Amino acid sequence: MDTEPAVTTAPPAPAGQPRLPEPLGAEFLSGPAEVLAEIRETCPVARVRTPAGRPVWLVTRAEDVRAGFLDPRLSLSGGRVPDPGVRRRALDVTLVNYDPPDHTRIRRLATPALTPARMAAHRERIERAAGELLDAADAARGDGPVELMDAFARPFAFRSLCEVFDIREEERAALYEPVARLADKTGCTAGEVEESVARIDAFVRRRMAVCAAAPGDDVVSRVLVAWREQGGATEDEVASLLAMLLLAGFDSTVQAIGMSVVALLGHRDVRSTLRDEPWRIPRAVDELLRWDTPGPFATKRLALRDIRFGDTVIPAGSGVLLSVAAANHDPGCHAGPGTLDPGRSTASRHLTFGLGPHYCPGSALARLELTVALTTLLGRWQRLAPAVPLHELTWGGGYLHRRLAALPVLP
């Protein structure tokens, strides 16, 4: 996950230069689409300062954002190539630290393991997990509200990953703690973070050894088969790939479930339609992913050379943020973007999963999880309603990865 160290005060602007705008603070977390819409319409390629005081360029028009994803001059690695001879733990260096062709040679190992067909084979067990979690929530709540993130979103996303990774019941509790801690480091010490990375590294390497000796039909086994057949990666790179799939597959899905439910709670007509006609939910998932996303920006990139977007030239050496959330609400790409339309014909053009060589390898699993989660929730809790006004919900994390702290609902 992208993080940016907090600072209490931003450095002053150089003498004679105006202070850069700082649009990515608390107001942004609660309503990024509104903040980004103003930037997109007034200055679509804008130089701003982040909450940590760093200057960065925001690219906000859909056409430009799509071009940016495909432009090799915008680098994830900053032009540096990790030394394959240096021993590293899982998560020390991940796919977001590589550009093609290194990114491609590692990412392709995951592709056969995460196809829609392979993920669909896990659907029955994922549906069972959703039903059991709602059974437990109903049994525990009495007549009161349910806090959906803790009672459903987090355990459901984790159990789904355990199914596709074939993680045994007796291993799950020990794995959940470091995964959840790295997903949200709020309140964690540096030592706790380091311990969590070490535990995930040890777990992934144990799973690699087990699956190498006795392959199954799980993600780890399939990645190892591709590695054996294709080569092109070190053991450390494979371990980091698997750890990244595990961590990113948890955190982003948890928040996508919460944001999708918030969207439906704010649109009673859409919620009623999907409740009464659940066959519409798979298509509606793309519209919900367009509507709101845990990651308003793609991973920060460095301009290796001058790059022109429209009338603006971003100088070489500049940090660049491609605004996924702004592109998803660009009326030039999606007509009437402020309307939540579960039948929208352009919904699948959202950029929440990225584009091109950096398209999310776990997108098929994410879509399956969201479809199952929403189908089960709306089918079971047909009077689903917010337990607090939606404007009172607390948003945390940061501009690179927003997090919904809690979502109390009345089933």
C-alpha cells in the first residue's frame, strides 16, 4: 500500500512563488469526487501539495489518465531496477516497485491462477462464507445495529482469500492479525509493522514449500506451476508477488464492500431494484466500482522525461498522480456521472482496477466477492438501512487509500 509519512507543517513556498493548493485533506477523504471535479473542470493537470508537504502533479481528465497508464515515461520504479541478487523479504519490493519488462515477467506468473473461470470455481464456498457471517451477525446483534465492516466486510474478504489460497482453518487466525495490521497501520509501532511483514514472509514461504511438494488447485500452486514453466523470477520475487496478492486482495476488497453498501444506502431506488432483481448485481458491480473507489489515485509515478497532457507539460523528475476517481466521474467518458446507474453501458470503462500492463491481476476475484457480498446482504437483510446519517460516517486512511472506519447498519 502506498503511504506517505505525516508532517505537522508543510514547508514554506520559495520566496516570490505562490503557495501550492492543498486539496487532498479531510474534505477530500469524505467526498473525493466533488473535490476532483472542480480540479478537472478548472485545471485538469494541476500542481498541488500533498498533506505531507510534497509537490505533485494531478492528472484528472479520463483521456489523460488512460494515456498516463500506458505511457512508459511515467515510471513506478523511478528508473531504478531492484537488484535481484539482494535477498529480500516478501513485501520489501512488490509489483508497484517495477516497470515493464520486469513488472511483466513477474505479473504474468499470477495470470493463470486468477482467471474468471478459476475464481468462479470457488463461488460456492465464498457464498457459504457470506451466509455464515450473516448468520453470526444476526445471532449477535439482538435488536440493535450491525457494524458491517467488522461483522462482515473484513471477515468475508479474509475468508474468501483463504478459500482461493487454500489456507487451513488452523492457520487462519494467526495469519489474520498481520494481514489486518498491514492493511491499516493506524496506531501500530514500527516494530509491530516489521513483525507483521516477517510473519507474512514466513507464512508465504511455508505455503510455497507445501505447494511445491504437493500441488493443489489453489493460487499458490498455480503461481508455482507458472514459475516452473516460465521461469524469469527469483524466489524472493515470487514470495513478494504472493504476499502482495494476499494483502491487496484483503484491504481493497474490504473497503470496496463498505463503499458499495454506502452507495446503495444513499440510493434507495437502486437498492430496491437490486434487491428485487439480483440478476442485475454482477453488472451493477462495475457501476459501484466507478462510483467510489478505495484508491482515488493510481500508485504515484515519476516522470522520466517531460510529458505533455493537453496544454500542460509536466517536467521530468516530477511526481505524478493519475486520478482514477476523477476519470471515473469525467462526463467526457461517462454521461451523467453523478447518477448511480446500475445499467450504465460505460461502467466497465472505469479505471478502479487500473489499465494496460498495470491492470489489477485480482480483478476477477474482487468482482466475484462484491457480487456475492451484495447478493447475500440484499437478499438476507431486505430492509437494510443506515443506523447513522451517512454524512456522519468517519473516513480515514489518506488520499492514496481511503478507509471507512465503521459502517453501522440496521438489517
